[in-house]
Amino acid sequence: MELVLEESYAMDDSCQLQYWACGHWTWGEFVTAVQERVSREERDIPNWVIVQAPVKRVYQRAVPCRDSIVGDTRFVHSDKPGRGASAVTVMDFWFPMHAYLPPKPQSTTKERT
């Protein structure tokens, strides 16, 4: 099984996201995947925040959510497996959704012709 990182969005419209993956992964495998994703997407999230965020191996199931303005399903976590629940690894920390690095400056020198 390959570690495929997913994102959950906060149901309270706070513009936050949480990283998770199907299956129970080691701390190192999961944190490395988060670091690579943050770097690839050029998010402005310091590495020290990622390595200090708690990682949990839990069971997750989707349940209807009728009181949210941003979605109709939410994920519920449990320490024990249950009906309809799947094993997941979750970074138990909410990251800012719109934290991107500033654009890289472009060279302003003109070439000589």
C-alpha cells in the first residue's frame, strides 16, 4: 500500500486543513509525506511546526453533517475500530489553508543584443 496524503477542511469555515492518509503509518513515513507535500505546494509552514505536530493512528468514518456551511460530511475519529471505520494516520493539527510562500522574484536585468 502506498501512502497517499489527503486533506480535510475545517467544517467551521475557518480556512484550515488537516493532513491524513489511509492506513496506519510510522511517524517518519507520515511526517516525510507531509513535509514533501508542503514543500511541493510551496506552503509557508515551517518545518518545525510539522515535526512537532502530533501524529495519531486512529479509525475514521464519514458521518452526515447537516449544520455546516462548508460540507455535508465530516470525519469522526476513534481509537478503536468500528462499523464503517477505516484505519488512518492523522496529523492532529490544523494548518492554515492559505499560507503560501511569496512568489519568487523575477530577474529584471535585460539581455544585451
